[in-house]
Amino acid sequence: YRIAAFDEYDITLAMTEEGSLAKDGRRHNRELLVSELGELAEKARRGGEDPSRYLMEMHKRFSIPASIFVFCLVGVPLGIQRVRNPGLTGFSSSLAIAVFYFILTLAMDALGGRSVIGPALAAWGANILTGAFGVYLFYKESRDKAIKPLIYLEGALAAALSAMKRVFSGKAGGSPSK
């Protein structure tokens, strides 16, 4: 190892006008302001290019924070459900909804990136579909009707736990070796 002792040390940073530290001086879309994304989209539109990547990023700036409200819309009816095994069912349904939302977001991004759907729908689609599911859950809960997917989920979890208990207790296929 080396020890350097100094009273003063000057570091020169290659900064561009925008304040970016990128090697080529350009910033990624995620680093741009909403106004800059709008300008780039307009410039791409005037140049005959596809502006959807800029518009998708611009819409994501608002749709990702809005997902908090969508998850609240889904979570409240799930939280007040009367189920026999609330801990495991609540955890598994929360995990399933989070995975569903993540996969839906990736699918919408892929469709929007290929211009199969519009950039606004690509950015907001996962929120719209998950929010519609939340409204359905609220409707079912307000009518005191059972939410069938949760009943099926609870039954499947009970069957899985029962099977695991049989396997680990040695009753599934003979006695465990000692």
C-alpha cells in the first residue's frame, strides 16, 4: 500500500454544460427533465422519427408514483377480508398481486417499446388494469360477497400445507428412515 500526504489536492472533472458526467456528454432518458423529454419528443416528431420512447418515459414519471394509490385501492379490500388463515393468505395474495403488477408493467413496456400500443397506454396500462381489479374488489367487499380468487387461493394453500405436513411427517410414502 501507499500513503499519500498532501496539504492540497486538485481534481479536474470533465463536466459538460448540462452538468452530466457521461463520457459522451449525453444523458439517458431517465436523467432528463419532463420538459426536456417533451422537447426531444417534439424534435423527433418533426424529424420523422418515432417519439414514443420519450413520451413513454414522460408518462412513467407520473404513472409510477400513481401506482401507490392503485396498490391502496387493491390493498384495502384485501385487508378487510374475512378468511380463515389471514396471515398466509394475505402474504400470498400480496405477493401474487405484486408479481402480477411487475409482469404487467414489463409487458406494457415491451409493447410500448415496439409501438404496438401507444406510449400513454404502455406507461399507464398496468395501473389501469390493477386499478380495475381494485375497483372490482371494492365492489365485492361493499356487497359483502366473497371474493372467489381469495377462496380458491385459501383452499390451495391449505391443500399445499397439508401435503407438506404429510411429506415431512413421513406419512406420504412410507416411514422415514432412522
